[in-house]
Amino acid sequence: MKKYLNYLILLLPLIILGACIEEYSLDALPPTEEDAAFTFQASAESDNIINFTANSEFFIMNWDLGNGSTGTGKTVTGTYPLKGTYTVTLTIFNAGGNVTSSRTVVIEETDPVLLDKPLYNFLTGGPSAVDGKIWVVDSASAGHFGVGPDPIQAGYFPEWYQAKANEKAGGGMYDDRYTFKLAGFGFDMKTNGDVYINAAQGPNFPGAVDSGVGDLRAPFTAPSGLSWTIVEPETGFPTLTIASSGFLGYFAGSRTYQILSIDDDQMFLRYIDQANAGLSWYIRLIRAGYDSTAGGGGGDPDPDPDPDPSDGTLTLQDLIGNGSKAWKLKPAAKAFGVGPSPGSDEYYPNGEDLSTARACLFNDEFIFNDGGVFEYDAKGDFFGEFYMGVDTEGCQPEANLTGKPGEAWKSGSHTFTFAEGNESTRSKITVTGTGAFIVLPKAFNGGEYTAGPPTANKSVTYDVLNYVKDGNKEELTIIIDVSNNGTVFWSFILIPA
């Protein structure tokens, strides 16, 4: 009897699959255009936010909202900041085939409120920047340009090759200027006569010659009237697309770029080689006039921060916001390092910006919640080191920690306590739990792990060296003494995620 039951269990998935095949059998009639009809109306929030509803419901329902965004399901919402006419298309599928239905949506007026978005403001300088914001390739910094495997295989950095500072001088991209404007989503590309291109793109650029630094330099003057669009999917990175023949930096056939990170001064992008889909190219742009080698603002780098404990007082409200607040590493030089004094990175990496080479560190989120709950979210990847028990060092999927001595350092929830400082003492953040840490798993008070697993239910305390909140700028600098005698400190600069 037991044997027959086992056979029955094995057959159940086939029976269920058969039922599914029957429901969507090949004998089903193809849908009609009437089946794909839909209605729409403005939302209560804005006439520029439109709710779409299909008249019927089908197995697969795909929307093209006409603004660069897509959606699925019976109901979707589209946002249209700019006035204009947009064509919205619904495609429905069943086993008999598919059909498409389209309608036009007329947006009467531009809604400035919908344009006032952090991503748009970072890119263009915001509504007040009438002439837009100019970006250039960050040629003075190591890792400003590189290549790695395609995104399915890759992490978030060019693991196969990273250019040294000014390595591609003479190639044709370091003197290019890219201006993004909020008004009309305008884009200007000034090339100074030539551009740097992938060798496979040579046939598309008459007059292309050997650049002398690898690949080709080609004569090119961008046309006027270019534009840009950004699509922000529910999951994954935003994508920036340059219309028509415009592009950014090194041209490998693509004009669509994933925005891996962006702030007021720096933008890190990834894009697919159109002649070799197995390659991802990376490029870092900076605001024209910004000196990334000096931490911003030009001139000589600032000296190590004054360790005076009265610098910047952090409150619990600052830490947790309105009840839950996520922090992450600032993508800049000196945001992550170790040195002989608080705030110093003299021992490592000595002024180098690691946000490209170790991008998987800079996307981690450290979330402080009301009630003393602390959460760590690795965002699916982590920087592996041998003390964790992993086979290789570098950015890799978080799943690689499973079954390893460092498994407790995966994403998870712990607890925290906060002690507010005063004129004579620093504020302190203490996280508690097996594998609880901020930024660097191996660092604890008075030492560093040389092998996992972490000590059970351990508490780690970080001193607040500085806290700055000035307009849109908010930075939290925390330190931890791993020597226990004031000679070796790890320092981390955090910003709201």
C-alpha cells in the first residue's frame, strides 16, 4: 500500500499540470481587440497621474505606458510629468495567441511637483538649474572606466578591468561634456570633435582610427535637440536612456545605462556591450568642476577630522527618523577606511574611492527602527573575505555564505541601543546579536575576526565622530577602535539610503 501511495504522490504534479494545460489549452480561441480594451482616468493626486484598468482579465497582461514605463496586470498607474500626447498600449495573451489595443492620453499641463524628484534633481540640478548640470568622465580617479561580465553573472563593479587614473588620455572621451536639463528633458553632448568607441563600432563611425590607448577614436559631433528619459522599475536599478545618437563616455553600441549610484557630484553607470552581450561596461561621471580626488570642492584634501568628541551630536531621532531609517556607506573617498586615528584611512585605502571596486559594500543598508530593532540588508550580495569561510574574496552573491562559518553575517534582524553624547562624550550606537555589525563584519571592539563564526549574541559599539545635517546634506561618521588602545580605528561615513 505504501508503494502505491508513493506512486500517487509522484503522479500528482502531472495531474495538476494536466489541469493547467486544459485550462489554457491550445484549442482556446485567440483574444480579440475588444478583449484588450481598457479605460483610464486621472487619479485623485494629480491630473498627470493616470490610472488604467483593463475591461477583461487574462492570463498575461502587459502594458506599455508610453512614457518609458511598463506594467503588468489588470490595473496599472502611469506618471506623466510633462504635457503632451502619449500612446498607451495593452497586450493580452492566452493559449490561442495575443492581441494589442492602444489609446492616446493627452496631458494638458506640466506638473512641476512631479518633476521635483531626487533622481531628476541629482541628474539635472533641479528646477532652479535653468541651464542644467554638466557631467564629465571622472578621469582623475582609478576605476572610472572598466569592464566585467554581463549583469546576470556580475556583481556591481568592473571585476575584469578597471582603468587607472587618466589611462585613456587621448582616446577622445575625457574632454567631452554632457549636459542634462530638466526643462524638456534636454540633453547636450559636446565632443570637441572626437569620441572614444569600441572597436566593434568602427564601421558605424567613418574616419575612426586607432586611439593609441586601445580601441578607436572617431570624429563625431552630436546633433542638437537630444533628450533623455529615466525609467524607475519596481525592482532593480533605474535606467537612463539618451535619445537618438547621443551617448555617454565610451560607446559600445548602447544608449541605455543602469544607474548603479548617483548623488549631487558623482554618477556610476553600467551598460551592455551591443556587440558582445556577455560584457558589461562601467563608467563614472562627476559634476564638472568637482574634484573627486580631493573629496570634492577642489584643492588639497582636508586633514583627518578633528577627533574632538564635541564634533556633531547625534540624537536618537536623527538615527531612526520617523520610526525607521536606513543608512548606507557614502560613495566617496575616505568613507571607508582604517588608520591610526579616528577618521583616518592612512592604513587603508589611503584616499582611494572604493565605491566602484567594492560596490557590494556601498549598497548595503543598515536600518534602525523604533523599539530598538536593528536590521541589516545586504541587497543580495556582500564583499567576501576568507575569514568568513568563502572560497574567493570579492563581491559575490549573499547565498555564498550559506553553510559557511560566516553565515550569521547574512542579512537579518538584531537589536540596538543608543546613548546620546554631550560636550564631553560621544554618542554611541551599540548593535547586539550573533553577527550584528555596521558596515564591516570583522571589526569589533578591541579586535578583528580572523575566522568565523562570530561570537554568539555579541555587542559591538560604535562611537559617533561627527554628524552633519545641513539642508539636503546629512552624513554620520562612526568609528570603532579595534586595537583597544587607541592606535587603530576603522571609520565609516554613512548617509541616508
